[in-house]
Amino acid sequence: MSALAMQSDIVAGSQTADIETSRPFFSVRDVHAYYGESYIVQGVSLDIRKGEILALLGRNGAGKTSTLRTIARTDDPQLRQGEIWLDGKPIHAMKSYEAARAGIQLVPEDRRIIQGLTVEENLALAKVAPGNGWSLEQIYESFPRLAERRTQEGVTLSGGEQQMLAIARALARDLKLLLLDEPYEGLAPVIVHEIERILHSIKPLGITTVIVEQNAVAALKLADRAVILDTGEVVFAGTAKEVLDNSELRHEYLAI
Ligand SMILES: Nc1ncnc2c1ncn2[C@@H]1O[C@H](COP(=O)(O)OP(=O)(O)OP(=O)(O)O)[C@@H](O)[C@H]1O
Ligand SMILES: [Mg+2]
């Protein structure tokens, strides 16, 4: 190989490496989504690096849940324009079950614990999905409360325990992007801290999280970055610290 060809190879190689490291792990590009004819998600874009936690905030009705549902590719709202990429895969071209297989797990506000099943059965059912999710042993090690209650019916757990079960169930699947809708709602501070500890501990594993929370201060303290929505549009994107330090922004969009 000539020196010139070698040099151009090196240049091309280094360019590729730069693109690799600068490309976000998860990317939402100008996404528009509708409930019937109601235009709700109005051109949302956001980027997250692998292992980051993003707080998705905004007033009631700002479009937070709708954005999470759009990302998870639920039928409603309907995605009509824009792209969603996770780890190089085109999520916008997928149905919800395919997005789940690609590693996206949505934990909705009501947590969807399956009635009539024990804690362990709820987890075992999640493990039926293909892929390399956490084993029951790994889950019980990180969630000792669930280990203690493994034979208890899932729906009889406390709110906090049900939230832990919902997160554990996502970890039992092949999880790359965890979408949490109001995970702290109705929970005592001690349980919130336990969930924060778990969310923090999965970051080094490369699991990326989007957290929607009314408790914006708690979400911002946990998160690396923040996006604020208002009437279905992004009005702020930056670091979580920038929001914590900006009282005007907090006042205007978060009422805190
Ligand atoms: N199934 C639906 N059909 C029609 N409109 C809907 C539907 N679900 C939500 N909306 C509307 O979409 C807008 C955004 O709702 P969304 O639930 O995404 O907001 P949010 O930011 O999650 O609010 P909250 O903080 O109250 O949970 C609201 O105006 C809401 O009324
Ligand atoms: Mg909501």
C-alpha cells in the first residue's frame, strides 16, 4: 500500500472513530405525533449518550407521556413524521413489540403489574422475551425487597415495591433504553431514594434512561441532562444543572 493510501486510510479511520464517539446512542429527530387528528407531539428532537439519564420535564399536558409513548411506538399517539434511532436501529420503522425487542422498555404511570401472578411469576414472564436480560438472581441481589416478597402476588405490593417490580421486569428483558413515566408518584422519600440508587447503579452498564417526573428537583438531581417540553415542543435542552441553577426557567415551565 502506498504511503498516501495508508495516510488516507488513517484519516478515514480517525474520521469514522470521531463519528462513532460523537453519534448519540439514542436520538429523536423532529418527531410529530397525533391522537386521531389532535396534533400533540410537535417536532420534538433530543439526543442521549449511552448510560446517561435524561429528565423530560414540563407542565401538566405538555406532552411528556405522549413523547414516551411515541418513542416506545405504541399505536397511540400515531407517529406521522420524524425519526427515532437507538444504537443504530431505526425505531421509527418499528411496531411497539419490535421496539421492545430492540431494547426499549416503557414503565407507564400505572406500572401494569399482572394480576394473579406472584412477584417471581411477573419476572419470569418478562424473561420469556428473547435476549440477555438479568437473571432472577441478579434481580434479587439488586432488589432485596423483591426477593423477600417473591411469592407474594405482585398487585398486593406497596406502590414503591410495585415500581421496583416494574423496573426489575424491564431489566429482565434485553434493556437498552428505560422510559419511566412518573416513577416517584405517591412514594415516600425513602423509597424514592432506593429507586434513585437503582437507576444510578444501572448507568455503568450502559443502560440509558428517560425519566418523566412531577418531582422535577429529584429528577434533575439524578439526571445528567434535561429537556423541557411545552405544548408538545422542546423549549429547553441542556444539562440538569443548568435547569437547577436557572430560577426563571424553573418558574416559567416547571412551577418550582
Ligand atoms: N388519548 C388521547 N387522545 C387525545 N388527546 C390526548 C390523549 N392523551 C393525551 N392527550 C392530550 O395530549 C396532550 C399531552 O398529554 P400528555 O399526557 O402527553 O401530557 P403530560 O405532559 O404527560 O401531562 P401530565 O403531566 O399531566 O402527565 C394533552 O393536551 C392531552 O389532553
Ligand atoms: Mg403524563
